[in-house]
Amino acid sequence: MFASQSKRGLTFNDIIFINNAQARARSRSAGAGAVVNGTIGALLDDSGELVTFESVDRAHGALDVRAQSPYAPMGGYPAFVEAAEAYCFGENRPSLPLRGVAVSGGLAGIHHAILNYTEPGDFILTTDWHWGPYQSITDETGRKLKTFPLLASGGPDWARFEETMKELACEQHNIFLLMNTPAHNPTGYSFTDGEFIQMLSLCNKLEHPVVLFLDVAYIEYASPERKNIFRLLDRLSGNTLTLVDYSISKGFAKYGLRTAALFALHRDEEVLEEFVQIMLLSNRGTYGSVSSTGQLLLEALYKKKPLSDSYTEELQQWRHLLAGRARIFFETLHPGLAMPYRDGFFAAVASSDPFGVCEKLKEEDIFLVPLNKGIRVALCSLSGKQSRRVAEALNRLAEKENLSDDI
């Protein structure tokens, strides 16, 4: 009755939360061991418990309570930004000048960038397979989403990408590219160096202002060599501003602390100073200053080398376990059903009826996430045994429907 016209009648209806709630309810009646919950976008161990890193938890527990209590500076603690830069880029930091600010989780980085580098009504260009909240963020900010095929013939459709960029160049001041790589959600696809170079070349070729936003939320669960893409950013001409969104949620298993760093890379110091100022304004006008706890935690971990080294070892172990789950899943899954996968939390299966398939899987106590073009399987939340069970169920269903190349 009091809501604005644009919001009237809307309800929160997120399929991930709905299917997760159904899986939990089924577990209470059927028993946890009987139910496969492949909806959760967080890393779980083989017993279904949330994974945290002992090294990170030790740094967290040692933080001074009083130091965590004040508001942080609006752009974040400089030591946090330094630590986030070191973890994000590692040995692959490009030579481009760089500035960073703290933001309230990776989603805030996306929100702030879209709000500040596009105009109401502008299109944001991303891949056809994408994280659902990209649509929500564009809706909330009065923008629109436009997509190009991510996996046409096994890789990005660069001809369509270039064509769409040229169209947008005729309609809006900035072309905003929202790219989730490496370890893409929901497919697990990662751009190769060659594919990344192709994208950069097309940005240079256009001679139009481009904002290249790299959502690297899952980068720590990709093969370490995937960070080579950062070195390639030096190939960009001055018409492209690169933004890199790095969160402590997945890589450090601190989802609830809502802490991230957004980095800008460009040769022009005025462009970087403008970035800092508009991000400070957006922090102040939306979420306020960012969690002191999350920032102080990353700073403490980074400064204590033995703990940081232990974290690196733990991360490698969990990365290896996740890769093992993916290997089991794809070795079991019918090849005709598999979408290309390279790294990360999620795998995807193409389907002409994703919602119908997911409903049928619920009859076997398997809960997944239907998307517009297929089904997301959260390998991060499944044991190896469950990964095989899901693949076998998908195979059976495909054979039953006589659609073995597209369930």
C-alpha cells in the first residue's frame, strides 16, 4: 500500500534459498545422510560442515575486541587494502598504477561500480550464464542486463561480444563489462590466457570508454596460474578502466564478515583519484564504513608470515579436495550433459527444462539450483560420494527422457 509503484506487489523469491530450505526440511524428516543438498554456495567438508581455515580462525580469535569496535575509515584501513592487494594479485600484479578501497562484500563492489560508471537505463554486458544477483543489482540501480554467449562451441562467442560492444558504444557513454573469471559462478569456467587477451584486444580496438569489471570472488579456488590474467592487463590502452573485486568471503571462508576490496587500475592518476572519491561517497551513502573485524583480520593474517604460510597450505589442500569432487562428477556424468568446467565451486549442466529436472531430482532427495539455461551443481557443498550420486541421477534422468545430450 505504501510501496513505490515500481516495488508494489514484489516478493523475495530466490530459488537458491527456496531449494536450500526444502533440502534442510527434507533432511530433518529423511535424515541428513539421505539428502544431497547441492544448492549451498559455500565450501563444506565431507561431513557437511562449513569449512573454515585454522590459520584464519587463529588470527581472528587473537584480534583485540576494542580495536574491532570503532568505525573503520570510510575507504578502509590502509593495511587492509595492502593485504588484500597482496593476496589478490600475488606475484602477478600488473605494472599499471593501482588504488583500492574497502567495500561491504563483493556485492557492494559490483553495486558501487555500476552506480558510478553507468547512467540509469544503461546496459551492463555480461555472459548469458551468470550469477543471479547480477540481475537484481541492475534492477535496483535502474540499469539493464545484456548478455553474450559464454560457452558457444566450448568458449566465449567473441564475434557476438564485439558486435554487442559496438551497439552499446552508439547508445551510452561507457561500456560496462561485468566478467566473472576465473572459476565462474555458475559454470566453473575460467578464461584461458588466450581468451583473456582476445577480450582485452577487443576493448582496445573499440576506442570507446570501457569499464572492465573483474568479479574474482572464487579466484582462490582456481588453479594458481589463473592469476596470470592480471599481468595481461598491462596490454590495455587508456580507454579501459579495470576494476577488480576481491572478497574475503570465499577465499578466507569468512562469508558473514561482508568484507572486500575493490581495486582500480589505470595509467592516469586523475582517473584513480576520481575512483577513490566516488567510492567513498557511495560507501557513505549506502552501507557506511566496512566491517573493522574483517579488515583487521586480513591485516593480521598477512602480517604474521607463519600464519599466512599455513593459510596458503590449507587453501591448497581444500583446492585439491574440490578438484577431486569435480573430477568424480565429470568422470561419472554423461559427456553430452557436461558444460565446460575448469575451476571453482560450481559446475553446470545444460537443460531445456531446468526447473522440471530439478523437481524430478527432489524425488530422489537431490536438491540443485535451476537456472535459465540449465542447472547449477554446487560441488563445493558435496562430498565425492554425493558428486557421483548427482551425476548418476542426471544420467538416469537423461536416458529416461531420451535426451542424453540435453536434459
